[in-house]
Amino acid sequence: MDFAQYWQDCIGQDREALRSWFWPDARIIWPCTEEVFTVEEFLIANCEYPGAWTGELLNVTTTPMGAVTEVRIASDDGTYSCHAASIFTLYKGKIASLTEYYADDGPPINNDPPAEPGVFHFRA
């Protein structure tokens, strides 16, 4: 599976291209919000989400059953960004299930030495 192309289709909100990556009975799970989607529900959630987006595929780790990807997604206007860890289970080259964890990047954190001993705020 071409994960770079998958993420380009996802971030570009290309409904038909995205549909082609999934088996019709695939399930998409977002554990952080306790949501489970059918493919059609996922297409609505992804493709009708407001705004334009950019993204960068940071890592792909293949597994015997599929792959895990790490991506950074940001709004075109720069007001929001997050990272996603996505666990793909593949069957015959198509997505049978997808579990995704999203983490809001939040505002930048100052990496200066702490003002108080023992208080650390930094971003790796």
C-alpha cells in the first residue's frame, strides 16, 4: 500500500480516492473520542470537515498485518496542528481496519531552563 498517496488523498479530502483504499466493511476507530465509523461515515467525517489542510507523512513502520504511520496535519491558515498515529490492518492490499490516535500540538512551549528547580517544560 502506498501510504504517502493514502495520506495525500486523506488530507486532500478526496472522497472517491479514499473510498478505494478500504474494504466496504472496514471499520475506523478513534479510541480517544470513543467513535467507530463505517467507511461511509469516515468519508463524511474526513471529507466534509471544514477548512483546507496540509500534512506530512513522518514515519511508516510495516507490520506483518499492515502498518503504523505517523503524520503531522495542520490547517492551511496555521491556526491548528496535530499529530496522528494510525494503525492499519490490511487484507489483500486494502484497509480492513484503521485505528487512529490524534494529539493536538498545542501552543509552542518555551524550552528555556526552568525558573524553579525541578519544573521542566519542554518539547522533544
